[in-house]
Amino acid sequence: TALEAGKHVYSEKPLAMCFEEAQALVNLADSRSLQIACAPCSVLGESAQTLWKAIRENRIGPVRLVYAELDDGPIHQTDYRNWKSESGSSWPYKDEFEVGCTIEHAAYYVSWLCAIFGPVENVVSFNSICVPDKGVQVDRQTPDFSVACLEFCSGVVARLTCSIVAPHDHSLRIVGDQGILTVKECWNYASPVSLMPLF
């Protein structure tokens, strides 16, 4: 509706629930010379920018491999029905389970990696529903675990996991010939970036 009204659009994620719907929105924006984008915007945060600067400055040499983790812990074993935000809002668990952890979370690190290393040219992925019964009736089952191997046009290869079953881990490790850059938490925009020599 906003695009049809001639307005640029910045949306909460996900932009759409399937590729075809997202592509239709992008095509509509293009046909009207409008911009369309969606969350997350964490690539603009201090952590992502510090990481990107270190790579531009060749602090770890040529980058070869990236390991990105977006595991949120075994949510089905927690008291998620009573989670509240700082503003007092309940966590939208039914929506979170129906949308799924991959669509909800993968874009955090994918946006960083595409900004730094360019477009992805090859993807191999796998997903599974490890815990079918999370204690709440859902209209649509979605994977609670996924892993993707991404090959960027720059030659860098990345492995990204998302889950709400594995122990909490939001780390990112970028491996270069001379060192490793690490960020422990992508959702903390000021999470420190550490550099460890490879040898």
C-alpha cells in the first residue's frame, strides 16, 4: 500500500513470508523508482562497522572462512509464555514459532556478511523441526534448526546456523590467513570485536 502510494518503505522483518512475495515488492518498488528495505539495521552498529573496518585494513589478511551462530537456547524448555520486554509487552511466542528462527534471525549476520563480502552466489542449506511440540498450538510448523553454507562472489565461504534448540550462541568468527576476528553478540550493537592471531 505504501509503495502504491508512492512512498519509500522500510519494514520490520520479515519483508515477506516467501521469496515470490518479497520479489513482487522489490519489483513494485523498482517500477516506481522507490526504495524498499527491511530490518535489521545492525550493520550500521559499532560492532559491524568495527569489524568491517578491520577487514578493509587487512588486519587478518585475506579472509577465507566465516562461522556465524544464531542459536537462542532451548526455548521450549523455558517460561517463554511469561517473558516481558522492558516496556512490559509479552514475547509474541506464537508468531515467533510460526515465522521460525531462520526467517526471524538469519538476516542479522547475512546483512553484515553481504555488506562486507558482497552478494552470495551459491547456497547449500538444511533445516529440521527438532522439537515439534513446543507447548503451544501453532497454525504452521517451521524449522527450529537450520544451517546454510554460503559462497560469496568474493570467494569467502560462510557457515550460518540458526536454532532455538542449541545452547545460546550469537558469535561470529571471521578467519583470515593471519588471524581471527570475533564478535560475541550481534544483537548488542556495541559488542566488542576481538582479534586473535592465527599462529
